[in-house]
Amino acid sequence: MDKNSIERLLLFIKSSKDIISNEAYSEVWHYYEHEEYEMAFEGLLIEFIQEDKYPRDFEKAEWKTLGIEFGLDNNSVFDPDIWNKFISWIK
């Protein structure tokens, strides 16, 4: 995982602060701080999909690329079907 991906994730997390619940934001931030970047990104996806909300300046391709870089298209921690849910959500 490259530094650019981690920096983009940080921007995604920060732009999500006013959209997801404080509890969810704290959990996502916890994973990020502990360098569990895949878990932080998956947590963001789960929150947005559940709330059916999009973050500010949402770019489908950018989020999809980051998901692939973090391996969510092949593996997940919280939801084994997260990638299919994500692809449906961005359509």
C-alpha cells in the first residue's frame, strides 16, 4: 500500500466527519490510527451504504480504485459481501 492511498483515505475520513455518526467516525478513525487502513475504509463503506449517503466530492472511480488497492474486492473483515454492496451502491 502506497503513501498516496493512505493520504487519500485520510481525506475521505475527514470529509466524512459530518455525514456519519460520531460513533462510526470514532471507530473508523481508530482503525486508521492503528494503521488498519483496509478496516478503516471498509468501515466507511459500511456506514455510507447503510445510510445511503455519499460523502462530499464523491468520485466513484476514486473510491473504487482505493477499494481495490486495499483489497476489498477480494477480502473483507466486517462484511463478506461488502464489495458487491459497494458496487451496487455506486450505480
